[in-house]
Amino acid sequence: MKIALVDDERIYLDEITRICREFAAENDVETEISVFSDGESFLSSLDETGYGMVFMDIFMDGIDGVETVKKLRRRDSGCIVIFLTSCGERMPEAFSCHAFEYILKPFDDMRVKGVLADALKLLPASKYIDVCSGRKTARILLSDIVCAVSDAHYLRISLADGTELRCRMTAGEFAEQTAGDGRFISVNKGITVNAEMVTGFDNNCCLLENGARFPIRVRERLAVEQAVRDYNFEKIRSRVKLTRGG
């Protein structure tokens, strides 16, 4: 679970960090936490990484939290955003950014942990597969996989951080290991993409966040595009359902 914490007051950054780490330890959740003291540095970090969850202070010097999230949404429509505030006067505007929740300052530990528990239900499970690459076995999270492409008797697995693993595995074996995970969609023979990494379609090609461009089977182009839309729609629908209490 990758979490970004954005607040221009150190006392609150330290406090929310402590609570998130306690929650992770209590629930045995592997967590990577990044902290930022302003919206600009947070937005700059998006060039190198993405986050499943963001705690965003509304009132900050420079670009405020609402404007920061509006810019975030142009790049990431699925990230879970939780606003932090000392008053609720801007909450209607904040929720127009598709916020998941808001938490009032000073923080109540149980309130923060309750929101974390609800948000965690919406994140893809931290499933992983073990692959052998370069005579070493690597454990990789499914959420980090951008695409998997057949290469003779091998499979080239591209990860979100730019790493590429060449594994002795077939596309069929990869499909078996990721069976039941709706993120992975076959767009052509020997080419599987992660729907969360798809940025669009152009001239019968699927475009990915890492700049990759893969041809889609002509007869299946509409089905592939629909599969990506269905996956993202289901994510949003699940989030709305949970926010409304079921």
C-alpha cells in the first residue's frame, strides 16, 4: 500500500505518519509512506511513482489541497484521496474532486484507522507472483506489473518502476498465475496488459503509462476497450458503494 501524506505543518505530518504505521503493523499490511510539506513537491513526485492513497491537507501555503487534487485527478483518476482539515467550510468543493473521506484536525486515532480500513477494502489486494529471472527468484506485486510480453520461450515483464524481468514462463502460465485478477487483459497473442496502466487507445493500439504501444487484434479491439472501461468502472462503483455504506 503506497500512501502519500501532504501537510505543511510538521506536527500533523508526524502524527498521521505514526497512525498509518501503527495501522499497517496492526493489520500486517506492507506499507510505503511518502511525506510532503507542499502540493508542488507532491505533484512533482508523480513523475516517478503513483499512490494508492493520499492524505491531503486542504489549507496549505502555495497551492492548496483542493487545487493539488484537481491536478492529481488529471493524471490519476483512481487514487483514493482523504482530505485533512481543521474546519469543514471547503468540503463541498473538496468532494467535487471525488474525495473518499475527510478527517478533522486534531486527529483521532480510531477515526483515522477506521478510514484506512475502509479505504484498504477498495485497493487491489497486494497479490504477488514469484518469477525466476537471471537465476534469481523475484517476488513481484501484481499491482506493479505494467505488461507481460512473450519472447520465444520467455516472458518479458515490465514493471512500473521501469524494471524489466525476462522470465522462463509462457503467456499461458502467466495467465494461470494471475487468474481471477480483472486487471490483466490479453490484447494480442502473447501480450497482456494491466488495465490500470492503460492511458488510451489509438489506431488499433493500446497505450500504456510507460510509453509502450501494443497492437490490438482488430476483431477484438472493441472488446478490449470495453474490458478496460468495465474494470475501471467497477473500481469506481465499488468505491461509491462503500462510501455510501453498502
